[in-house]
Amino acid sequence: MGHNERWIFMNGKYVRKEEATVSVFDHGFLYGDGVFEGIRVYDGNVFRLREHVQRLYDSAKSILLNIPYSQEEMEQAVVEAVRKNGLRDAYIRLVVSRGVGDLSLNPNSCVEPNVIIIVDQVKLFDKELFDKGIKIITVPTRRNVPDALDPKIKSLNYLNNILVRIEANRAGAAEALMLNSDGYVAEGSGDNIFIVKNGKLLTPPGYVGALEGITRQAIIELAEKLGYDVREEPFTRHDVYVATEVFLTGTAAEVIPVVEVDGRSIANGTPGPISKHLMQEFHKLVKVDGAKVYNDEPAAV
Ligand code: PMP
């Protein structure tokens, strides 16, 4: 296999990157009708694969999209796709769209879903951002309300998040926070938020309206194991401004410290000890918690 050759899984077959195309009549393209996952591979370990596949199937169930594979088959397909691409560190994008239909938005015209697994090299965030922390803002666009499009569904309809991202870009901020329609902090455009208040870790509960992040869950479990008091509790922008530490979690963001929010510096404006501790422990966890791609022992260090 050539160094940069990429094989894409498309409905049970592998095709080269250049040939991996989808019809313009696919309702994923026409209407954002579908679901997806972003997953990381760390040193041959697909981090929390089972949980990602579970969330994909939960999202699909919610939008009445029937995926023509069992969850076990999907997990195997993901592992196989990573192996086929020969990568030890990778970013996986799993997409299931409603499939090809006619131009009406009615999904009844779509015969079968398109199931796609893309495995590519990870585009790492600038290391400096993890060391120094990032500056973020809150934006006017609110998180989708759960009674319209539930933020727990990881659907292909990401326009809410994209608008937030555009607002962050225009303000020159690294990321932006969305509030829910009641004014409570929900999440970032592509990550969950934690704050430290009186030595306790707080993250918004599910009912505030955010994606149930796999990294968020891993951090809750990790922090509890390390003896921190973790609570799922709603909080406002004010709580964020006066927090002693703030960090974001996500498959792409991993655990990233936040040192400024809306022009207010968080504590002394440098990443705090709890954030650093969790970052360190998270980097150990990602190599062992999940599904192994290769049948080898980790290299001795
Ligand atoms: N919120 C949103 C809106 C996201 O898109 C993501 C990324 N999937 C997250 C939170 C973080 O979730 P995870 O840790 O599962 O990547």
C-alpha cells in the first residue's frame, strides 16, 4: 500500500479515496438527513469504539434510520477499515446517510442508506494551545432546543454548530460556547465544557441540551476514579467567568484548557492543576480503553 493511499469503506466495499463519491441525490447531501461519528485511534487502539457505535445507532434510531449492519458488524468494519489503511494513529469518520432518493424531502423515496467509513491521518491541534490554553467567547446563536432537533442526536444537520463556528471565526476566537434557550451554558460548537468551582468539577447535565460526549463521559469516570468530586449541574456564563478552571472535551479537542472567556481571564490566565492532571491521565487512557486494531503487544518503552 502506498503511503498516502486511502481506502474508504462504502456499503461493504473498499474504494479508493478518489473514487469514493456519493450521488447528489443522497438525502445526506440534499437535507443533512443522516447521522455520523468522529472517532480517534491512538497507537492502534480505537478509543471507546463500542460507545461511539452505540451513539451512532441511538442517533439513527431516533431519526428512524435503519442501519443494515449489527453493531458488532459495524465495530468490526471500523477496525478492519483502520487496518486496511495501515494507520496506528488516525481519525475515523463514520457516516450513515438516508441514501439516494428523489428531490422531495420525504425519506420514503430513499431505498437504502449509504454507510461510509473514512480513515485518515489526524490533523493534530497546535501543541501550544494545549500548553497555554485557549481564549473562547459566547455567541448569540443558541443551542437547538431538544423539542425541535435534540442536540443528543449526532445528525448530519450541523448548521447550528456551523453558525456558532462562523461567529467564533469572525471574532477571532478559538472556539465558542452556546447557551441553551434558558441562558444556561450548553456546550461548544464541537465539544463539551467542564468548569471547576469550589474544587468541584461541574459539567452541564443532559437536559440542558448538549451532545452526550464520549470524551465527556470518559473524563467524568476518570476524574471520579482520581478522587475528584464531579457533578452534572446547570451553570451560567457568570459561573464560567468566576470558575478557577475551565476546559473543553471532545474527540478532536481531547482535553483542552480554556484561559479566557468573553475577555475575562480564568483565574490567573494559565491552565490549572486539575485540567493538567486530567489531560495527562486522559492521554494514558486513550491508548488502552477501546478496541485493538493490530494483534501486537504495545512497544516497550
Ligand atoms: N458537542 C458537539 C456538538 C460535538 O460535535 C462533539 C464532537 N463529537 C462533542 C460535543 C464532543 O463529543 P465527543 O467527546 O463524543 O467527541
